[in-house]
Amino acid sequence: MISLTDSQKIGMGLTGFGVFFLFFGMILFFDKALLAIGNILFVAGLSFVIGLERTFRFFFQKHKMKATGFFLGGVFVVLVGWPMVGMVLEVYGFFLLFRGFFPVAVGFIRRVPILGSLLNLPGISGFVDKVGESNNMV
């Protein structure tokens, strides 16, 4: 069993609420208030889970500056009041930032009994294989 510190538990809660508010904000036709709250909670939760220094090092690596610019720029655009444009920028930046994590996540999900069989369906399998490919950020 994984032991978490109190700040990591708080971070997991903040991140979970952030994802919930982001999802709920998109469901409600890109409600800018919910998206703004979700963005703030997600970034704050990430900082609590892995620590401020590691969060800063993760986002501001030299080869991830483009991805960080899109992600944080999208957060800023949502906060300014253009939720559709901001979310497009954020999603693009998110995929660039976490590209190295996708092969690990796809490999894990393929071993889960029901989800693994869903990922092997004909239409989904090709897309998942493409997403799960390991490629470096260039």
C-alpha cells in the first residue's frame, strides 16, 4: 500500500476536484467560472502532490517550454474569459506535457480486465496504439 503524506492527500483531493470542475465546466457548455476554478485546483493539487520545486522543474524544462506555454497560456486565456480557445490551448499543451506518460498509462489500462478488452476493439485499437507509442519530445 502506498503511504501518502497529509499534503499529498490534500493534493489528491484538490486535483480530483479540479478534474471534476473542468469536466463539469465542459459539460455545461464551457462555463468559464467552472473551468477557471478547475484549472486553479488542478495546478494547485499537482503542486501539493509532487511539491512546488518538482512542479516547477517539470513545467519549466527546456524541452517542455512550448508545451508549458500552451498549457499555462490556455489557463490564462480561460481566466481572461475565452473558455473555448483556452481549453483548446490547454488540451494541446496537456498532451505535449504528458506525452511520455501515455505509453505507461495505456500499458496499465490494457492489463485491466474490462478496459483492456475495450481497448482491443477494432476501431479503438489503432487509435490507442498510436497514442501509446513511445516517442520523445522534440
